[in-house]
Amino acid sequence: MADEEEHLWQISSFVFNFIFKGLVAVAVLFTATILTKFFSYERDSHISNLVDTNFCRSSECLRCSHKLTKSPSETAELLLTKLDEFARVKSDKGELDRLYKAIEYNRTQKKRNNFSSAQKPTVFYLYGLSGRPWHDFLSDQLTTLVCSENFEMIRSEFNQIRFNASDEGWVKNSTPEGDWLVYHLINQGERVVNNCRKCPLSVEIIESVELIIEACSFGNALFSVVRAGTHITAHYGPTNCRIRCHLPLYVPNNCRLCVNGQERMWNERELLLFDDSFLHEAWHKGVDSERVVLMVDLWHPEITAVEKEALAFMFPPRSHVADIP
């Protein structure tokens, strides 16, 4: 009898321990899930607070002045009207199917205020393009920028404008720390005539690049100067339709670029190509000298020729900014 009671006690003890451990495991899993969501929310909130800390002073800037003054539905209707107009004149709607789907995708995602990927462009997301933070494979198509003769021409023209105290082409972007200066040759699809006149060889070299964005407000070409102590805080670009190319002209120590959590360093005459619809930021933690890059915007290589035309029609150069929804 005593043996049976001992046996029953052992069984009961085993069942109790099994149930207790199971409950503990469930409680730990539940707590971990809650904490993960909490910290994810905190992280996303922190990121959202960083998005607009870098901006230029132009009221015509597509990224910096673009606000959701219209509802997602109103914006989608305006884009749809423009795309229909383009389709009637230039193309068959079948060739533009991806853009029509993208308009609807932007409408629904902006209502939810939550794009499903790590890419969160502020203006237009073309659903269906492959998304990767870095585009190293494009470097082979950009040899014209890095060949010795062209590189030295670009750097020489930069030096002429950088150290000309009377040059009024420089614009200072706002950053919480340090100084970030830009000198546009092409600003949102449109040549800056006075600046281009001072850098004719650079403009000629830039416009010889096959993938350059032309006649569209998503396209820019500029000299970007970051002084020591500057932090360009995390932000998203306007669209995933473009790839941003950096040609480093001068790179002091302790400068780096982070895209989607992946850090890289600039090296003179070595291209960096990245998708700025991913969260990205930059630092110059050195004590002297300026980090200088020539920045050029390129079409995403998966966008077709007719889609490029349509996007240029939907998002025309900055002088037509009133037409941009």
C-alpha cells in the first residue's frame, strides 16, 4: 500500500512539474512577445522622430516640402488622372500596369501609415521593384565617373567653386549637428543654369551616364560637403524608383554612411550606390577637413523605359512643382 502511494505521489509530482514548467514557458514566451512589440514600437517611434531632422530651406523641395495635405485617396486620384493622361497619349495601359498597381498600393498603405517593407519612401513607392540597401553591381555601368581623367576634371571644377568666396550657388541644409552644404547642378530634374555654367565638364560627364534620372523631380546631381562634427540623422528618401550614387572626391578619417543598419566607409574614387528609400544616415566624426562627394541619382535598373517616361510625367521637374500631387 505504501509503495502504491509512493508511486502515485511520484506520478502526481511529475504531472505537476510538467504542467508548472509548461505554464512558465508560456508565460516567458508571452512576456517576450510583449517586450518585443514594446521595444519595436519604441524603436519605430524613435526612427519617426528622426525622419525630418535634415532638410533644405527651399519651399519647392519635393522631399522636404511634401506633406500629406491631401488624403491618400485624393493623392491617388491625382496620380491616377496624370497616369491616364500619359497612357492616352504615349502608351498602352498594359505597359503601365505596375504603376497603376503602385498608385493603389500607396493609397492603402498610406491610410495604414505602414509600408510593409523596410523601405518607407516619403512620396511614392513602386511596389514590385526588388529592394536592397546597396547596389554594388551597378558600378560596372558607371566607369565614366571613375576613370582618372574624368575624376580629376570633376574634382578640379569642384575646387574652383568651393574656394570661390563670391559663389552664391551653395545651399546649407539644416542638421542638428555640424554643417552640410550642397551645390546643385541638377535640382529635382532641372538644371541649375548658373551652377552648371561654372562646372561644364562635370555636367557633361554626369549626363553621359546611361541611368541618370532626367526631366523628373526624383533626379538630382550635386556636390555634397559635410564638415567635421556633422551628423546627418536618419531619414528616408522620396521614392524607391531611384538609386543614389556617391562619387567620393575627398574623404578624411572617421566618416561613414549607414543604410538599413549596414555601415560603410567612403573611399576616394570608389562609388557607393544605395537605395535611399531605406533608412539612412551619415557621420563625419573627424576633427578637420571636409568630406566631399558628387551625388547623382539614377533610375532603379528594373524600371522600364515607358515607366521612366510616365514617372517623369507624373512627377515633373521642380519648376512644375505645383503639378505634383
